[in-house]
Amino acid sequence: MNQARRTFLKGTAVAVAMLSGVLKVGKAFALEWNSAAFTAKKLDEALKSSGYEGAAASDDILIKVPEIAENGALVPVEATSNIPGTTSIAIFSDKNPNPMIAEFNFMNGAEPFISVRIKMAETAPVRIMVKANGKVYTNSRDVKVTAGGCGG
Amino acid sequence: MAMRMRATMDGDVATVKVLMQHDMETGLRKDKDTGKFIPAHFINLVTATLNGTPVLEAQWGVGVAKNPFFEFRVKGAKAGDKIAVHAVDNLDAHYDGEVEIAAAA
């Protein structure tokens, strides 16, 4: 596992170059994929590029994750924001090679809730970020990963 | 690629579950035989509509699990309404699914 993970970390730079090379955005989407945020290798950079830096801690963000994930390739994450005016929920895993995992924007009656399965490279906090009324909020839960889910 | 969807009313909220078949290759894995990296191939944009009106827009990175599953909730929907999901991956393949919302179980 450790050997696999070293190989995997070394590959990150190559992968980032490949990603930026092949990226295309579907014409049907108003939304543009935030390449800078999703390919960032450090949590701070990813948060900055996605507009979530300087978030205030909030217990009004509810997170459901397993305490222990035996398989890092499949970690269920459920997040609910009770912060009024929530428009977006984003998921980060602090120690993934690319910490930003997903961002969901809600509109026209969609509730500020999301459930999704993610990959986790190693034991880390799962960080939920919320945008509401032009402000950003955060909460996190630690997940212990016994077998990482990103490498080969 | 198959996309399986289920939508069910619970009060005035529709719960929508979506399961897509996709490798979600990170680009960080090596092929054990050739020693070369397997190119990244992952869904990166997803939208959902209720009777044609956007309700959810998502951006994904390589950290979403293989064969992505996600669930979301839409208030104000009713049984018989249509939920459609459209996804595109980094190689510009497009995927579509649609389901009629079922009455509360």
C-alpha cells in the first residue's frame, strides 16, 4: 500500500498537466469547470481558487460520514446546511492529492442537502464548505481511512 | 453508459437518487503491466432539472468515487414531474438520464 501511495503521489504533477491538457467543457453548461481549484494540490490553494477561503466555523452545517472507512475508494458523505440562504455546498478531503472533491449549487427549490460517495487517500478531515448570502462557512468531521482509495 | 435514477415524493419534497456507471479514473493510477499512468477520465459537470428548470449544478473532481452515486432533494416538486440529469466528462462524453417522480411510498 505504501509503495502504491508513493507512486501515486509522484504521479500527481504529471496528472495535473494531463488534466489541464485534455479538459473540455460541455457546450450545454453555463457552468465552467474550475480547473485551478480542482487540480490544486494544497487545501489552501483549492479553497482560495474556489472562493471558500476565510470561512467561519458553523455547527449549522450537519455532516454524516463514517468514523472509520475500511475502503477509501468509497466513502459516503452526507451534508446538510441549516444556514439560511445557502446556495452551495462543497466537499474537500484535506489530504487527498487534489483536496477539492465536488461543489453543488442549489436553485429553484433544491434543498441545501447532498449525499455523495467520495474517494479518500488517507485519514483526514472531510471538510464541508457552504456559501450563503455572499459569506462562506465551514464544518468538518474526521474520517479514519484504513485502506486509501486513490492509488493503484 | 448507464444512468439509473429514482425519484420519490416525501411530503412536498422529492428525493432523487442517481447512480452513474463511470470509471472516474484519477490519472494517478499506474497500469500494472505497462507502468504507465492510466489517463484521467472523470465526470466533471453535472446538472439536474425539474420539468426543464435547473435545480442543481455540480462540478466534480477526480475525488468522486467510481460509479458515482449522489442524492439530492427538491422542494415543491410533485408526483409525475420529470427530473432530468445531464453529465459530461473531461473527454467531452455526454450522459443523460430522466425519471418521473413517484408518489410517496
